[in-house]
Amino acid sequence: MNELDKKENYTNKSFEDIKHIDENGIEYWYARELQSVLNYKEWRKFENVINKAKESCKNSDISEFEHFVDVDKLSKRANNAEVMIKDYKLTRYACYLIAQNGDTRKKVIALAQTYFAIQTRKQEISEKEYSSLTEDEKRFYQRNLTKKGNYSLNQTAKNAGVKNFDKFHNSGYKGLYNGETADDIAKRKELRYREDILDNMGSDELIANLFRISQTEQKLKKDNIQSEKEANKAHYEVGSKIRKTIKELGGTMPEDLPTPKKSLKQLEKENKKALKKK
């Protein structure tokens, strides 16, 4: 194996190792860390690749600012002096575009192209594929969508003037769950303190909440809501209307749906343990 091959002896695990997840469950990568994995020694050259990726993004009529977020970070020099350096928070799609615009002579670039393309495809699941999933797999899939949906809703709500996000989200829960807040739902499900209620829902209950989330965001935008009071009211109304629709269709009320025996966090830990044993 020559020196270049040694330097580029990476696996998909390399990209997973540098993946970060924010408080809303949204995954992202730092450009400086991706630079290292993609074997670019100079930031200047790697930033040229990033700029090409940005152009590709704009040419596809997609906002580059949503996928390439500027961040400044403190970095220590050899003499322990701290300086501010430029970095980016990148979405999976941004990483894919960077890989597409990278130096194709590097083996790791081809690996990155495959990894980010496949992982992006995994986010798009067909109806036939979904029906073949187990209940727990459906839960993981729907939970991922609610995380992304809540992140997007929070951004829209913030622009509408919302500051108290607990009150805002409880307005939606109250509408959908006949007056129950997130704490009420947690108590009914007999969850531990600060345990996530969405991680303890079945796929049908998650779908109802995902519908509440997406419809509320649309209403905030469509009605151009610009006050916290009106945003809370809109979230409650959307939840109530979804509840009414479920009732009219003869469906099961969200609070009457069974709580899974295991939370998604618990299942995730068990899956990790099983993989380690293998």
C-alpha cells in the first residue's frame, strides 16, 4: 500500500465519527473536521471546494444559507495563543455537494460521494418501503421527521415573535390532546423526569403530531402571524382541528393510543450494544 492509500484508508465510520446532532435532533458536520477526513491539508484549498459546492447549491435554486452556516471558532496555536477561525456548519446535502466538487483523485472523495448520496437517499422512503418496516422502525422514521419538523417550526415561530417555546408547544399539545400539556402527557405515560414524550409514542401518535407540526408552520407563514399570542392561538387551533378530524373519521384519540414498552432511546442503546457484540 503506497503512502497516499495509507492516508486515505477511511471507512464510512469516519464520516459518522465527526457527525454532530443539535438539541433539535438535526445532524450536521463541521467543515474543518470534514476537511481533515477528506485529506485536505490547507483550509484555503478546501474553502475553494466549499465555494464551488455553494455555487452548485444556488444553481439548484436552493438557499445556500440553510446548508452552509457560517460559524466562528476559537483555535489554539502552538504558543497557546487563541485566534478566531472561520468554519461552517454543514447539512448532509452540503457535505454531498462538497464531495461532488472535491478532488476526484482522492479515494476518500469517492467514498464520501457514495456515503452522503446513500444516506441522503435513506431519508426518502417510498410508501411500499414504509409498509414493510416493523413498528419500531416506523417509530424511528417518524421520530426523525418530527425532529426536523420541530426544528423548522421553531424557526418559523421565532420569526413570528415566539419567545416562550414551552408555552407555544403546549398550546399545540392542548389542542390535540384535549387540554393536556407535555407534562400531563408525560405523567399519563408514566415517564421519568425530563424523558422525551415523542420518544415514547407509537408511529400513529407520531404521525398525528407530525401533522400538527407541519400544519402549524404552514398557518404561521400563510397568515403572516407576527405575535406570540397569535402564534400560540394558531398552534392550539391546528391541534384542535386535527383532533376533530380524527374523531370524525372514527380514529383513536391520541391520548388513547398505547405507549410503547420501550422508548426510542432505550431501543437505540440496545441496538448499539448488539452491534458491539457482533
